[in-house]
Amino acid sequence: MKVELRRLNDAVHFEASNDSGNTLHIDGSDAFGGQNLGFRPMQMALAAVAGCSVMDLVDIIKKYRMELQDIRITADAERVDAVPAVFKKIHLTYHLKGTFDIPKLERALDLAVNKYCSVGAMISKTAEITYSYEIEKGD
């Protein structure tokens, strides 16, 4: 795995690219000399936990043969009041639309968040990761 960052201005705005040619922008806040032109690094880490877990969740839901029509995640984090300001708590809320067998869905969530998500496994060394879910009935 490899990513490359290229500076786009004379401050802290960067474009990251991966070996597949995908890109994303990284920048800092005004207070840090940035212009808010991209994700901040800790926002990327939070998005990575949410993204990693939801990819695993979608895969498990398919294997359990449940009907997933739509899904989104809200990720909230608290950081320690120190340097470095690592995450101390992360809560993921999964907003699902579809038809689900609740015990299977709860097992899928547990596996996705607590067993299979590699990013979560790394971040859980410093942060407590919790989750909840809400279901909207499918069409």
C-alpha cells in the first residue's frame, strides 16, 4: 500500500493520491494556518473507522441474505485534552434502510465493528469505540 501527498499551496493544503489514482484533499483549520480546503487528518481517521466498518457490515449483511436498501453512518469522536490529542471515544451510528433479521443484524454489527475492521482495531488501542443503529423500514 502506498499513498503520496503533494503540496498545493504555500501553507498546509495537500492532495493525497493512491496507487489507483484516487485523490482527496487534506488541509488544516484557520488556526493551524490552513484554509479548510480539505479533510483534517483526524477527520480522515474518523472517516476511516466509519468506512472500514461499513464496508465489512455491507459484506456481512449480504452474506446473511438480508435486504439492505441504503445505509449511512454518523461518526462522533471525543479527543483527549493533551498533546497528542488522540481520540478517547468514538461512537458510530448506523442509519439503515431495508428489511432485517434483528439478531443477525446485531451480530453483523458486532463482527464489523469489533472483529473485522482493521482501522478500528488500531484506533481501539487509545479510544473506546461504541455503536448504535436505527432502522428505517424498506420499500
